[in-house]
Amino acid sequence: MALYLIIIGAAAGFLATRMMRLETDIVTTMAIGIAGALIGGFLLRFLLSVMGMLGGLIGAVMGALLVIWVWQKYFKR
């Protein structure tokens, strides 16, 4: 896992420093990339969990609507 983080971090740092036109040495580039990978990974997990909760809410509402429809259709007199 650590090797993967270093490789991805180095690549991300290289791309980010080039996109921002920042001239840094290899160690700084890797540190920027690794820090960015950690922060980006945290933010992505947070956003996915929020979207997951939103998806759960949507699913719950749809399920409740189905239960109400079945109740009205077959059990309400």
C-alpha cells in the first residue's frame, strides 16, 4: 500500500506541479503528490459517503411510496 501511495503520489505531484507551472525538486514533488493523494482520497470518500446516504434516502422514499401504493391498492377499503 505504501509503495502504491508513493507511485501514485509521485505521478500526481508531477502532473500537478506541471499544471501549476511550479518548479520543484523530486522530493517536494512527491510530498505534494502524496499529500494531495491523502487529502483527495479523504474528500472523495467523504463525498461518496454523503452520496451513499443520499442514495439511501432516495431508496427509502421510493420504498415507502411502494408500500403506500400497495397499501392503498390492496388493503384500504
